[in-house]
Amino acid sequence: MASDLVLYNYWRSSSAYRVRIALNLKGLRYETRAIHLTRDGGEQHSPAYAALNPQELVPTLIDGGLVLTQSPAILEYLEETHPQPPLLPADPAGRARVRALSQAVACDIHPIGNLRVLQAIGKEFGASDEQKAAWMRHWVSIGLRALEIMLANSKHTGHYCHGNTPGMADVCLVPQVYNARRWKVPLGDYPTILRIDAACAALQAFHDATPEQQPDAQPPPSA
Amino acid sequence: MASDLVLYNYWRSSSAYRVRIALNLKGLRYETRAIHLTRDGGEQHSPAYAALNPQELVPTLIDGGLVLTQSPAILEYLEETHPQPPLLPADPAGRARVRALSQAVACDIHPIGNLRVLQAIGKEFGASDEQKAAWMRHWVSIGLRALEIMLANSKHTGHYCHGNTPGMADVCLVPQVYNARRWKVPLGDYPTILRIDAACAALQAFHDATPEQQPDAQPPPSA
């Protein structure tokens, strides 16, 4: 039987990765449709996809007749429509903390290193591949340094970003750490982040959401 | 009597502007502390402020003993702790729409044109002031074009972004339109956005939150 939930997905998109983890943590079955971000000038720019998502970005989640965009909004929607297990704590102060940690990734790290920004610094300023990688490492490092302080200095940090159950902040952090490794960002200064990332990696919901587990994943180039 | 709410603020920060509008819409009194983003290398980098906000960004909202960062998280916190008047609709589908519109600004337009990114393209790639302005106009235009489609094509758009009462999406949109005007982005192709912006401008809560109304506002350079 077809699932009501369909995720327009790209294996290496951090935003799509967040939604995959959340769907898995909630125990929700979903189908995927691959949107290849660089093939044919970017399948996200096709008229059919742009009609679903005028921003021409992944992910888009279809829930029956509803079209949902923006991964943080999708996470909140899943939390409201499928409250168990919760991705946010019950108290407003805790919820604010988890959302702030999530947005420190989603608003302040991820957007500046997005594919389209890397393409733009190449086109506008002639940035080389090495300069693009340095740009990525700069912003990811600044962001992770702040997150490490926010996590290490709080009594609310537990096995995961907030307490001892995985939640929205972990859902956002883990894809960002994956991305940091991809761009070879040194991570030794962020022991709390690495500890939480390892705790998440041990969970099936996180494992099944990894880029390499997606049907559209591409094998690494052979050595 | 001192207010329990203290906003670390910069008059021209879009993120602080969002929080000011929301506080005003909720009828909440607050004190401000000015954090000048360019004076003395940026007051947001001072040790005292960094201790409050490890990301060294404005705004930070203090509510009694609680330190709140990230403007979208602050908006959600205000909504949960002061539900009236609501900034989000009651239904999950509507809430997802309003959050997606908000994040189309907060995650996909604002971060790429933030002060620190403009400083970085100047430092890393030697971008001139004109190139910085072109960079801003590029990303703001792409973002507003998508928002115009999202707003113009939806039956849920009313006098405001969602229905006939101002909410979270308007709180995010209006500062972005202010920013677009500052950078001289042509706005003629976005009639729905301009109509909503004008409707908001007529409200006292929005007027009182404008950059020019802030105690730390600087007068325009004389001609």
C-alpha cells in the first residue's frame, strides 16, 4: 500500500537528512522521490518541482493532500501531528533552548554553506574549489564552536543535546556534523558535539537516515 | 518599575526587529540594551555579551532568569508563554504554512546577507561595496520572488500573510522588506508582498518596532 507520506529527497542534503531522522524517530513510513541537485542543472529547478516548492529547494514533504516545505517547519508539523515520541521537551524554557540549538544550525551554519551559495562565490568571485572548501570550514567552525559552548556549559545537556532522549536539536546537529566531516572540518575542539553525534549514530533511526543509506546515494569515487 | 523582559537589540538588525514586533503585538513591555554591531569591532563580540550569547549575534531576550537566543525560537517562546493574541493559527497545516513562510526569510534570505557574510566576501574575495550590494540584491530577490509565489498562489493569504490578522510570517517578512529597501532591491514584481507590508505598516505594533524608532537609531547622513 502506498504511504501517505512522500519525501522529495536528496541523499546529501542536510535539510532532507533532518526530516528523514525525524520521520524515523517518530516511526513513520514514507516513500522518497529523489531530486538530484546537480544533474541537468538541478532537478529542483524543474517546473514540476518548482510548482510544489517555489523556493526550488529540498526537501518537500507531502502528507496526503498537504505540501510542506522548510525542514524546521516540517519538524514542528510532525511534532504536532505525531506527538510521540516527542522531539521537544514539555516546558517552554526547554523548548526554547532546543529550538535555539536547532536554529544555530538551520539559520546560521547551513544556509551560508548551501550548494547555491558555493556556486555563487565561484561564479561571482571566481572562488576555486579550495577557496570554497575554506569558506565552508570557516562558517562551520564558527557555528560549531558556539554550539559546543552552548552544549558544554548547560546542565540541560545529557546523552543528547537536551536530556537523555534524542530530539529536534540532535536531528539538526547530526547532519551538520556529517557535512563538517565531508568538508574536512577539524572537529577535535568540539568534544561534546562528538559525544552526542556518536550517541545518535548508535540509534537505528539515525543510521537509516544517513546519506549512504538512501536509494539515490552515489558510491564514492574509486581510489 | 523595571521590566522583566530585556532585549539586547540593534536598531537595524532584522532579527531584533522581528522580536520587537512580536513583543509589541503581544502587548509586552520590555527594556532594550543597545549592542552596536560595528562599533569597536562589534559590541556583540565583547566577553560580557558572548557569555550571554555564545553565537555573538543579536538579539538576546532576557525573561527574568532565562536567557533566550535565536529570533525564531524567541517568537515561539513568546507564543507559548503569552498565547494572546496568537502569532500562529490553530491548525497544524496553517501553522506549518506560517512557519515555512517565516523560515523562507529567516533561513534562506537573511543569513546569506548578514553583516558578517558581507564582511567575509569583502575580506576573502575583495568584494567592493557595489559587489556587496549586488550580492544582497541577488539573494533578497531570489527569496522574495519565491515568497511572492507562495503568497499570491494561496487561498490562505489574506490582508496579511495568513488570514486577516498579523502573525509570525508578517513579523519575519516586514524586516526583510525594510532590509530590501535599504539595499535598493527593486520590489515592483512583488505586489502581494508590498500590499501586506503596507497593511502591517499601518499597525502601531509594527510602527513602534521600526529601526528609526529605536533609541540607538542613527540619523541618515546629511545630503
